[in-house]
Amino acid sequence: MSMYENAKKIYSSYYNVDTEKAIDLLGKIPISIHCWQGDDVRGFDNSECLSGGIQSTGSYPGRAKNFKELMADMDKAFSLIPGSKKLNLHASYAIFDNGQAVDRDKIEPKHFSKWVEYAKKRKMGIDFNPTLFSHPMAKNNLTLSSPDLLVRDFWINHCKQCLKISEYFAEETGMPCVMNIWIPDGYKNIPADRFAPRERFKSALDEILSTQYDKSKVYITLESKVFGIGLESYTVGSSEFCLSYSSQRGIVPLMDNGHYHPTEMVSDKISSLLLFNPKIALHVTRPVRWDSDHVVLFDDETREIAKEIVRNNALDRVFIATDYFDASINRIAAWVTGVRSVQKALLIALLDPCDEMKTLQENSEWTKLMMLQENMKTAPYGAVWDEYLKRENVCRDYWCEIQKYEQEVLINR
Ligand code: RNT
Ligand code: ZN
């Protein structure tokens, strides 16, 4: 009997869990893969340093320096990632023909036509992000909350253009586009006025949302944050702000699990948000001591997040995206390891005897619940994962493939 056949038997006879069903479902869960792991969040539209209070560290060779390189690198990563994928772009990845560059408040769908072509060929949807950092108009990390009307208007126009581009993505690919707004705005030192910047952010968002757009094609999400580098004392788009704004205005709240105090867990927040929002969105990342954006691993919190999505029957209500940027290791391996970790966590969640566990909780059978939870930690899910990879036609150990690409392509850049 193969390892998988054995695992299948154990799951069905001990836990009444159908591994075939889990494998089938897993392949259908779209993961939105962030393009910015490939070039350390630099983008193509200017040569500004990364700002916004985020940081990518490391100097591993082979960073993608233009759209052709980034597309090739993503293809390599995609070839090693099983399941259903979406492409997640930032506005700073606009592609301009020679001499045709425009500033961010003037970008148009045509500046993304090459990405559309790329996505369509690969039968992928596209998600999008206005880029409100790494730009001269984001001076001192102030954008939609800036006291300077010119600055605010510039970024309002940027977001409005991004909405048009998002609609274009949805129309072209036939799949809805999730457009995520995140602003870096905040202060290093203790502010004298916490109200006015938030009031300005609120009305700037209102103005962006006053644009007509097709709500069945574009889902606008709003990402909160607790602090950024150099923005330690105050963040305009705090959790309370973003949650209240999203539910009042009918957009989608986005939680990034690097954006909370270290003992606050996004896994614990998912159920609350699901009770009050038709859809929610996630940036899955790995914060190490701070919002460090390390590559996602198959760790406790990633697994707990996946469990919350699965056992609340919310697979069709949660937009799952990855968000990390490690420049100290092979960037293709970073993509593959991170996305596979999310998928592995989802598979293990799908293999849990959720109903039985819930019943034990309802009956206050805490001893039995603890024993079952502990038993599941050594259930033979590795064999099910391997079977999934085999069926998806991707290899289990991908270093050889990546090393070859590194030697043939990346090292020569
Ligand atoms: C920053 C946010 C945001 C960015 C990307 C590049 O802390 O997490 O999502 O990482 O937009
Ligand atoms: Zn994020």
C-alpha cells in the first residue's frame, strides 16, 4: 500500500475525514501571489528608495530589474507552486513604452496591458494595489492624510486611476480584482493632534469611493497597521480606523498578520470580522519581533489562520494573499516556500475532524478535545501533501530546479 493509500485509510477510519475531498478543495483555493518579492519592492516607475516605513533587507544576487525579468522569475515560481493562483500587482509595476512614462496620478489601463496579456495566457486573475510610498509626493510618509491639499489630491487621483485599472483587470481576465489600499501615513514622534489626520484620511477615502465602479468586479480592501519604521508613535490607518471605515462604507477590511502587537493573533480576529463583514481579506506574512515580512512558513500561526478560514466555512469569503519580501535568500525559493506554506496549512485544516472537535467543545469535553488536537499534530498529512504535489505535477524538493535557474539566469544579471 502506498504512503498515501495508508494515510487515506487512517484519516477515514480514525477521523472520518475524506482526503480526496480535501485534495480536491485545496486545488481550487486561489492564493494571490505578490509580485514584489521578486525585486525587493522596488517597482519600475522610479528609482526612489523603498519608503513607507517598510524595509527589505539582504543582498542576494539576481533581483529582477525590469518587467521581463520579473515575469520570467514569477513563471519559474509559478511552475513550482501547485493549485490556483492570482497575480498581485502594485501600481509601481506599470510598464511604460520608451518616453511615455507618466506620474502615478496619471497611470492608465494601457500601462498594464502587458501584465494583462501575461495573466490571461496563464488563466490568472489579477489583484491590485495603489502604491502610496517610494515617491517624492509621499514626503515624510504622508499621503491621503497629508495637511497639504496638493499632496492629498495627487494620491486621491492615483487611487481613482487605480480603480479604473482594477476594473480593466476584472473585465479582461473575467475574474474580480481585489484592490487594496494601504497608506504608510504616521508620525515618529508623539502627535499633538491624532484626530485631524484621520479625518483627512476619511474624507480622502470617501472621495475615492465616490468614483463609479462595478462592485461585482472590484472589491476594495483597506489594510490597517499598528506602526512602521520611523512611524512608531502614531499610525493614521489604525485597526480601529480601518475596521470602522470598512464596515460603515461597505468595503472589505484587510488584516496583515504583521500589523498587530506581538501577542495579538490574526487567527483570533477572523471569526469576529466574519460575523460583521460579507468578505474579509488577509495578507499572510511572518513577523519576526516586528513587521519584518519574513517568508511565510508552516508555523503555528499560519496553521491557525488556515483553520479559522476552513472551520468557519469561509473559503469563499476570505481573499488570501501573501505579503513578504526577503532579499537575503533566493527570491524564487522565497515565493515558492511561502505560498506552499499557506497551502500546506490550508490542507491540514481541511484534514481536521472539525465537526467532532466542535462537538467536544460544545459538550465541554476539554480533555478529549486536547487529546484529539494533539493527535492530529502527528496525523499522516505529509503523505496527503505529497500526493497533492504529485497530482499537481510539481516536485516536492524544488531546490535543484531553483539552483539551475539561479546558475543559468539569476547569477548573470
Ligand atoms: C506594509 C503593508 C503593505 C505592503 C505592500 C508592499 O506594511 O503590509 O501591504 O507590504 O503593499
Ligand atoms: Zn500587507
